[in-house]
Amino acid sequence: MTASARDAERDAILAALAPVVHGIAATFGPVCEVVLHDYRKPEASVVAVAGSVTGRTVGGAMSEIGMRVLARGDDAADELNYVTRTGAGTRVKSSTMVLRDSAGAVFGALCVNLDVTAVDRAQALLGALAGAAGGGTAEPPVTTFGDDIDSVVDAIVDDRLRRQDQTWAGLDRTRRLALFRSLDEQGVFAVRRAVEQVAARLGISRASAYSYLAQSRTTAPAEGDRS
């Protein structure tokens, strides 16, 4: 199949799914948001959206979850019923279903996001009324959702630095390579101009960022390297 024929097929799949986006959101009501992504355009992957849980709009960027799927390429699998939080504290239960063309190549995703904040509050209240002890369950991770890809990339970089518990200046070469390797595995560098943005966020030159990225791809990770 030629590249143009493949693109036409993918466009047809996305067009066929657009009504489905609105149908699912209408079925579940105001607590539901459905987002259709075209990964051929990471910086503006949202091609259809219904509902407003994460505030996405058409033409907006993918989240770090989408970047992770993009990084896995054709090996990506559906991610179902995972829980995360928005920066504003909204608790979201989501499913991300990858889209494939007839050759099996991943090119997009259909994402369903449910705001379960009220459900969790009701559950906690019922537990308190029933005299159940507090479970102390761990909070789900915060995920940055936004139409601006720059904010998503910045959030991922900041999160990786927090995990290292150091500033960039405080990292040795091994941990700097680990940081770039982690960002690469997350799919950050699939985004146009991401290397330049990461360099600016870390306060290093663009040439240094490209050098660390190249070295991270050719150097085997040390034991316990991955975060």
C-alpha cells in the first residue's frame, strides 16, 4: 500500500469514529469525555472530542499517556480502566484503545475519560457511615492534560527530575543519561522541537541535549536505571 493510500485509509477510520465519540459521551453524560487522537500529529493530535473532563479541544495535544503509547509504536496495547488525576485534582478513570490500520500499524487512539471524583467521595462517606476504617490507599499519579504540547513536555521533564530528587546540576553523567533515556522511552522526543524544549527546561544548550540523547540511545542502562 502506498503512503497516500495508507493515509486515506487512516483518515477514513478516524472519520467513521467521529460519531462514535459523541455517542459514547452522550450515553454516559456530563461525567464522560471521549477523545479521538491522530498520532500522525503529536502536537495537535485531538481530531474529535465530546464532553469536558480534562478540558481538551480539537487541535489540542496528546497527553503523556498518549506519548507513552506513541513510543511503543506497533507494540502498543490498549490500556484499560486505569486511574489518574488532573492537575486540578479531578480523579479520572480512563481507557485508551489504540487504532490500527489494515497493516496493523498504530496511528491513533480512542480515549474515554470518566470523572469519578464524586463517586470516590460518596464511597468514602458511605464507608465512614458504616464505620469502616480509612484504607489509606495511594493516590493515583497526576497526569498533565492540555491542548499545549509544551506544557505536557515540561510536566514530564519536571516529574522525571523529581523522581531523581535532584536538580540537573546535581546529577552525575549516569543519571543524566538515565533521565534522557526515560524521556525517550516516554515518547517525548517524538514531538517536534522537543529536544530544544527539554534543553531549555534543563538550562542546557541544544547541542548538549542532542549529545545526551544520542549517548542515552547507545549506552546500555545501568541496573536500577529506569524510573
